[in-house]
Amino acid sequence: MTTQTGKKKKLFIGGQWVEARTYQSLKSPYDQSELAEIPVAEKEDVTKAIDAADSARETLRKMPAHERAVILENIAKGFEERLEFAAEILAKEAAKPVSTARGEVQRTIQTYKFAAEEAKRIHGETLPLDAAQGGENRLAYTVREPIGVIAAITPFNFPMNLVAHKVGPAIASGNPVVLKPASQTPLSSLLLAEIAEKAGLPTGALNVVTGRGSVIGDVFVNDDRVKMITFTGSPAVGIALRNKAGLKRVTLELGSNSAVIVDKEVNIDGLIPRCVTGAFAYQGQVCISLQRVYVHEDVYEEYVEKFVEKAKELKLGDPLDPSTDVSALISPDDVKRAGSWVNEAVQNGAKLALGGQSSETVFLPTVLTDVDRQEKVSCQEVFAPIVVINKVSSVEEAIGLVNDSSYGLQAGIYTNDVHTALDAADRLHVGGVLINDIPTFRVDHMPYGGVKESGAGREGIKYAIEEMTEMKLVIFNRNN
Ligand code: NAP
């Protein structure tokens, strides 16, 4: 195994570690120190990665399910063996507090294990063709075949587990992958390549190209051998990719401004710790981060007071310190953007109940109340530790406000009334409804994805495999 120990990293193409012509410096979001020099792939490098993936296609397609499962189990084991090292990578490149980073590595391990299990469950169905006149005496069944070369583009915020959500199901279903991780978080994908190299993957089945999204994305879009683009990231980039992708299959896991509704008569003490975690975990840089809270007027004052009290306990600091809850945003530009959105809301009448300030890199957990629905902190994806808590006079009103969004990933409702819960489940226009929980809940085998500008298609291994395979129909005519 080639372990990339030095600061200067290489691309992983066709089973080889390859130098690039140019490099860019990767800086720590927390203290801006240099972490590594990252290769900037050019068009030719990306084409070579697609060549390699294309040549692995037949090998993977013919590989028995039990062998694909063993490879995925080996990848899971590789992460298990390097758990602490992997968590440190996440803490350094993404400024993810190391206790949260460990959680991500554990989930990554589980995601590859789920993929190993699902590899053995890919099957079609038999069809009663004789239900139609003229369909008698025919045996019909479907099979699911691998789609072909898959290009995976991933964001910075869960750089290990969201990669696992693409590489895991792709390998499980017999598809080679070219992976392009976010420029701020390439180290976790290069670690995956090292682990995969040892796991028994055929040469070319996984390729990792780092560099500029626009350059690499254009090669993916324009190469006919790429049959699917699986993208997780911001709506602007995802929608533009889809518009250019022609007949390629494109799945989009995009952003949101997720909300929870708090009905009257619920036990506020019981839900505050969870709501505070939902709003501020990983500095709010989670696609289902709790951004908007709509609280019934009967319990509103109590909710705000207790929420602020709890949020004050969060410890800010170095992501490598195990006691840190909140660390740096991914870039100083994001700190400036978050500050300007908060200021704008306050100038327009919102009340600042907590935070609102920052250092150059760390934005303080921030609570705003009485925020107009047109404010950016409410209607756009804030992706920072900022939460809006507004008063409503009924769940009915709250459902209208939750749905008044261009996004729709997940939403939650806390209520003691089963009819209210079921009514909300019917009427909330999102990909997933959480009853008596925050929207910030995900385990890795559940179907996950959004409506509206939150995306198209579903992940969660079994569901991603459906997207990554083509259904083929076979009809055996027994009439002659
Ligand atoms: P981003 O800026 O859209 O980047 C995502 C990926 O797209 C990166 O690898 C980026 O590469 C690449 N990219 C940029 N421009 C491209 C182009 N023109 N063509 C092809 N690829 C291009 O998103 P981010 O800031 O990393 O991540 C945050 C976003 O992801 C948020 O909106 C969040 O909600 C969303 N997200 C969604 C989910 C979900 O499952 N729904 C999960 C996590 C995150 P570079 O880094 O090189 O620019």
C-alpha cells in the first residue's frame, strides 16, 4: 500500500498514485495553517480516471455479489483500524470538532457495512404477463444491472460519510467510480483510496481526482462513458450540472432551511438539548441543520429562554480539543456572510437573543427571534450556527410557514396530539417528516433526499442502489 505520508499528495487513477502538474495549498479552516499540498487535476487527468473506470466496468459487472460484499467489509475494517487517524483528518480539514468527527467515522464504517449487506440483496421480480390478453405462456422477470461509470461529486461538510453514501452503493451494485471530493476536504477521500487499495477492489474501480469543481465537473458532463452523476452539494451547482447532463442519470442531494414545529403542551425541558444540538452541531453546516423553529405562543417564552440558556453552555474552540462543541466555519468568507445576514435581519427588526459576533474564523452560536420570513437567515440556507425562533398561534400557521420555502429536505414536529402529528405528516412538503424529533436526524440506511430545491433522487444504500442500476426486462416465450 502506498501511504501518502508527506504533505504533497497525489491523485489516485487506475490503481496508481499520480502527480499533477499543479498543486494548491490546503489550509486549516481553524487557524489557517497549511495542512497539505493538493494536486489540481486537469482535463487529461480526469479523462484518464474515466478511462480507468471504464476499463474496470466489465470486471466489476461480472464480480459475484459475495466478493463485492467482502471488499466493502474490508473497507469498513480499514476505517475501523484507522478510526482515530480518520477523525483527526476530519477535524483538521473540515474543522469538525473531534468528538463529532469520531461520530462521522463510525457512521462511515456503518455505511460501508450496510453497502456490503445490500450488495447481496439486489434482485428483480417476476411478472404475470398473462394478466394481459396475448401475454399467455410467457415467463417474464426483471433484473437490475449496473448503470456504468459513476461520477461522484461530494461536499465539504461530511467528507467521509457522504463519500461512503456514493462509493458504497456504487461498488455494491458493480459500478466503477470517479470521485471528486470538495476542494476543502480532499484528505478523507485520499485516505479512502489508500484503504480501498488494500481492500481488494479491482484496478480502476475507484479513482480519486482532486481539483476545481468546474473543471472536473465539465469533463464528467461531456464524457459519454459517464452514465450517472451523483452530486451532493449546493442547489446552484447541482441544478446547473443537471441542466447540462443530457441523458445521464443525475441524483441531487442539495441544501435546505429545515424547520421544526413545537406545539402547545409539549414538555419543553425534554426537547431543548436536542434542538440546541440540531441547530449548532458542526457549526450548523449540516444540510438538515435546524434553522427555523416555529413555537406555539403558549410555550414560546419558555422555549426561547431555555434554548438560549442551553446554547450558552456550548464550548467554542480548537476542533482537535475533545471538549469543543463549536469550532470554525469552513472559510472566513462564510463568517463574513453569516455576520452580514444576521446584521441585515436585526436592522430589519429581528431581535438578537444570543451571539451575532465572530472572530475571523469562529461564528458564535446565534439565536434570532421575530424574524421576517423574507430575511436571508430565514428563507435561504444559512449553513452557520444561526437559528430563527418565531412565535405562531397554531400548528396550522406553522405548517404554512414551514412549506413557504424553496427547499424541502426534512421537517420535524413536537406534539402530544396524534391527529396533529398525522395531519402534519400529510401536509409538510418535504422528503422526510420527523414526529417528536428535530429534522436533523439521519441514520444511514433510511431513504434520504428532498423535494423542491433540496434535490432529486434518494440516498440510503438500498435507495441509492436503485438509482445506480438499470432495470432490464426478460421475456421467455414458451408458446413454440
Ligand atoms: P458546493 O459548493 O456546491 O460544492 C459541492 C461539490 O461540488 C464540491 O466538490 C465542489 O468542488 C463541486 N463543484 C463546485 N462547482 C462545480 C461545478 N461547476 N461543477 C461540478 N462540481 C462543482 O457545496 P459545499 O459548500 O461543499 O457543501 C454545502 C452544500 O451541500 C449545502 O448546500 C448543503 O446543504 C449541501 N449538502 C446536502 C446534503 C444532502 O444530502 N442533501 C448533504 C450535505 C451537504 P470544489 O470544492 O472544488 O468547488
